[in-house]
Amino acid sequence: MRNILVAALILAGTIAMPATAGVNVSIGINLPAYPVLQRVPGYPVYYAPRLNSNYFFYDGLYWVYEGDNWYASDWYNGPWELVDRYEVPVFLLRVPVRYYRSAPVYFRGWRADAPPRWGDHWGSSWHQRRSGWDRWDRRYVPAPAPLPVYQRQYSGSRYPDRTQQAVIQTRSYRYQPRETVVQQRFEQRRASVSDIQRQQQRATREAPRREALRDAQRDARRDAQREAARTPAQREAPRRAESRQAAPPPIAMQQGHPPGEAKGWQGADRPPGQAKGWDKERRDEGRRNEGRGNDRRGDDDRGKGKGRDKDKD
């Protein structure tokens, strides 16, 4: 008997325990197109009369009650995020039972024109923290948030992912929510969009460098392929050319006597850019002058010889 009682208490505690909020989950909502939404009379809330689901729109978000939990999304087909039951807006909690198109079993017996008995279902702890949720002046009901009808053009394969959703909604939906839980979600979305924009700007700045790196890698692969396709003889040809270029000059060149130059040639005597034999005229003139000098010396010697002959006489 004791074991049965303990098991019953554990089971009861498990059922009453709220699921972890802020977690993206799949709840079986898979809409092919934007749903038809109608205003709940006297409430700033819309519901989906054609869906077999407890599907609502309030304060800029879509809401679904499924499996004893509330879920919210910026877009009509998710992704859905679990919302703590202590943070669910009161106007959602006040929607009458008849507008729950897939009401759970424990709704049976409750008045159709009255809200669900959340305090009875979720316990005294929840009822104490959310005291007064079912009392309000019906003369002062806030205006409903505008429906984000821009989402109608996104369905099927055109339905955006979460990153695209944030960018599109920030650009297309200017509504400012009233509820704290919705305000927090909108702030997160704006922060996400700012991060995305910073990443895009950084990617734009880095694009030229990445393109240059891709070009260099492509050129390296092409060169490697060309090298692999060359024959051994083709690979050896550049090495032979380099060997010829690096070979020492002829011995005559090393000794400063280039082939074809006269003995005693000095490379430093030839002006830059002058061809071999550039000073031929100068050398010829020197040889002529040298010959005339020899002739004068010969005349002098002959004159001296005549003088010596006279002395002998």
C-alpha cells in the first residue's frame, strides 16, 4: 500500500511540474499556409476556427496550448518555444473554453463561456502567484495587436528559417508589445538581428581576402597538376638550364684576357657599352707617332755618325 501511495505521489508531482521554459520543441503543428484567424469577441485575442488545435494570436505572438503547456512563436508555423505557465499573459488565460478547438479531457464539465479553471488544474501555488488573473474590468480591454499578414507570402518551401524570420519580421512588423514576456522575446529577436547584421558586415569586409586565398589555392592546385603531368625530361630541362647559367666563365675570361682581345687588354679600359676595338684609331695613332719618333731617333743617330767620321779624318 505504501509503495502504491509513493508511486501515486511521484506521478502527481511529475504531472504538476511545469516543463522547462525557453526551449524550442516540436508540438505537431505543421501548417501548409497561413491560417484563418478570427477575433475572440470581447478579447484582444485571435483564434483559428479551422484548425484542430488550441491555436491563438495575442500581443504579436502566436500561442498554442498543447499537452498542458503553452508555446509561443513569432511565426505562424514555428519554431515553438515553451513558455513558463507563470508567465502566460492573463488575456490568453481568460479566453473562454469554447475557443479551444482541441480542448483536453480535463476541460470537460467546465462552462463553455468561461475561462478554464487554471487555478484548480495547476494548483494553489500557481493560483497564489497569479491571483486575480480571472478578474478584470471588461470595459477596458486593450486593442488587439495587428495580424502579421505579411507572413502569408511565406509558405511551403518559401517558409523562412529562424535567422531569416528574425530579419523579415524586424523589417516588416513594427508593433510594440505590452506583455513583459513578449517584450523580452522581441528584444531577443532584435539582438539576434543585430548579430546577423554584424556578421554580414564582417563577411563583406573579409570577402576580398577570402577570394584572394581561394585564387591562390586554385593556382597552387593547377601548378601541382601541371607538374604531375610533366615527363621526367621536361622536369630535368629547367635544372640543366640553371646549371648552364651557373657554369664558371672560360679560363681566359677568369684571367682578365677575353678571347679575341689583344694581349694586355684591360676590361676596365673599355667604357661601358663600347664594342671590342672601340679604341683602334687611338692605338693606330699611337703606333704612327711611335714610328715618327723612331724616324727622328734614326736621323739623330745618323747625324752623330757623320760627326764621328769627320773627327777621324
